[in-house]
Amino acid sequence: MLPTPTRQFKTVPLPEIIMSQNPTESKYLLSHVIAEWACALKYEDLSPAAIEAAKLFWFDSIGCALGGSQQDDAKILLKHYRAMSATADSSGGEGGGKGRATAFVSGFKTNAVDAAFLNGHMIRAMDYNDIYWKADPCHPSDLIAAPLALCESEGLSGRDLILATIIAYEIEMRLCEIGRPGVREYGWHHATLSAFAAPVAAGRALNLTPEQMVSAIGISAARTFCPGAVTAGKLTNMKNTVDPWAGRMGAESALLAREGFSGPEHIIDGKEGLFAVFKHVQYKGQPAAFDGEALVKDLPNSKASHYRILDCGMKSFPVEALSHAPLTAMMKTVKEHKIKANDVKEIKVEVIARAADILGDPHKYRPDSKETADHSLPYCMAAGLVDGMVTPLQFKEERVLDKALIPIMDKVKVVANEEFEALFPKFQPSRVTITTNDGKSHFTRVDVPKGDPRDPMTEDEIAVKFTALGGDVVGRDRCKKLRV
């Protein structure tokens, strides 16, 4: 167990925090409140439900990493970092596979910062890991490879990792709730917010003091603002890399802060920090805003508390989160009415506006990479209709480039539904209407996709997903042994 911090979490009136006339000199900026909470929280404070959830999310994440390790971008990164280590070794530096942290599958030994990045990317590489979407989306498991690498390199325990994992989920998910309307709506990627959460989890693994934690937050967030171009239009390898890079920055920032390196305490709510910078942005005639009070209100601190990790969902398809409801709806319709691809005249997909924008723009009708395909509703619907499933197999290069799917993709019409917009984010409504060549129409509406906490994946279903991803990598027998 980590030693109990000497300082205790202080309860400070939020108006004093947020409305300070000179916030850069205030002792209780939001970074201080978060740091005090994270440093005071102990494993014994965690609820049994939160601990069990953390174990299940780790099981799911390792399965995603096993599959992710086989992706081309993961192989490129591993090759690059092996070469970097070899160069450092030949010049007298540390490296060459002599580090104290391990990259998944390869067994490559390196420093904790590089291992955090490589493992975080493998978890993310297939876009199959967890999902939480309120004002903004996030994948908290993108960040947990950092505390894992630090725990391994520092010789810490599984309890230390569970504590840091639950902290990562708590802060990351809260950050995705407080935007009004959310950074995604004015052109920024959610990895921007991940940079604020990652150092908190990493810093707790290192048992930083509150002052060090504040600096770690400032160091990380100051360098990791990310524009939405990485998920707009034609997608590249960076789509699955920006959040793991935030995790990497969290690990390095925590290590630097431990050595006395300083970062701006006002990076969230002070002068020219997150809130101030985005306040200049207009969205539908109104300035963008954040609910700073909600970020730190009722932070959990006992077994009786509610931890955000219990509200996070898992993915039952290896695709962008807002595709899950329409895919579920289409598959239900096809199965119920025994519809074949050759029978279909049109597939009308009604979704919220941001889903139509992300998943139905012109580039998504002619995907030429896995990264674009798994963010393409036309492709996912066409592949699901023809193949009867949407699994990692549907995102192999030969399938993505199969021109036989183009006529089916062109039958998919993605439209925004204003009625659905009002229900988001409490629900993720989607209605799919399939019109057949004989003029008949069949529709299904889905408000809660499979994997949402209201319709969760069972442990058996997670195990099936795990084996499907890892069976060819480590063997089916070993997959069974790795089950939680």
C-alpha cells in the first residue's frame, strides 16, 4: 500500500475557487482541489463495486491491447521505440531493452514513459476499448497504461494500480461532463481533456504530494491541446494515438514533478487556462463555457461514495462510439425480417447531429484505411449487412478496400434528427429504416447500445471478446487463464 498523504483534502467554497479576482495567485484553484483529493484517496476508501469494475475494465483493456498489438501502427511504433532505445544504448544512454517497464506482447523492456505510450496505444489501436460520452467523449482506459508502467517500474502493487485506475476514470469522465457544449462541438479533440486527467492518475501511482500533483497537471496540460482534425474527414494513424500520447505525457509530467519541475497551477481555471481560452469561442451565438463546480463537486472519498467508473461503458463493436446504436438497430432489423443485402433499396440512418457529422461526411463513403472505416457509418452498415457481423475481421485492409461494398454504402443515407438531439447525452438514440426493393420498410430504434451500463456486457461476453482478440496472439488456453 502507498503511505497515507500527510495533507488532508480540504473542502473549500467553490465560489472562492472559481470567482477569485486574482486566480493565478489563489491557493485553491481547481488543480489544487483535484490534487488534494487524489493524494488523500486511499485504496481502503474505494467501494467494492468500483474495484470490481476496475478489474473488468483492465480485463477488457488487455484484450483490446492483444488485438491492438497486431495492428500496423502498433508495429511501427514498437519498431521505432526499439530503434530509439538501441540508439540511446550505443551512445551511452539508458535503453536497449534494459528498462524496468514492459511493452505488451513483445516483452520489450523500456522506460515507464515509453511503455505507457506503447501499451496505451495498443489498448486504443482498434477503437474497441471503453467509452463514455456526455458533453464530450472519452476512453478512460487510454490513460491507465501510464500508472501500470509506473507501478511496474517502481515495484508497486496491484492495489496501487487499481487506485490509480479509478482516479483516472473519475477525473477523465468528469472533464467530459463539464463542457457547455463540449470541446468537440467547436473543433477540438477530447485528448485535450485527457491531458488534464492523465497526470492525476500517474501522480497518484507515484505518491506525489499535492504540490507536485498540481505541477504535474500543469506540465501535462500545457503541452497537449489537440485539434479535432485527427477525427475529421480522412483519418490517419494519429486518430488512435493522441489519447495514448496524453497518457504518456501524464507519466512523464508526474516523474518530472516528483523531481521538482514546476507547471502552471492556473492551467484549468486561471489566467489563459482551459476555461479562459475556450471562453473566446462562440457556439450557436453563445460563448463556450465550463461548469467548474461540477468538476470537483462530491468527489468520492469513501466506500459509500459513487465512483464514475461505474458509469462507463464498453464496446461490443470495434467502431466509433456513436455507431453502436445504429449498428445494433440495423442488425436487429435484418435478423427479425431476414433481410438480405440484395433485397435492400435504401438504409436511412437517423442519428444525432454530431454523429452525422463525424460518421457520415463524404470521406466516410469511400474509406481507404481502417481508421476511416471504423468511423464510417456507411461502411459499417454495409459490412454488417453483407457479412452479418461487425468484428475486427471487417477492418482488415482487403475488406475495407473491397469495391463490392461501394454500391451498398451508397444506399446508406445518414441524417441528423433534431428530436434525438434533445435526448442526448442521456440517451444515444438512433433509428434505422430499411426499405427493400419491393417497397416495404422496416425500422428499429435503439436508445441505449449494448455495453452501456444500462445494458452492460456480461463477464462472459467480455471473455468472448477477449478471446476473439487475443486467441491468435497468446493462445485460447492462455486467454482463459487471464480471465478475471
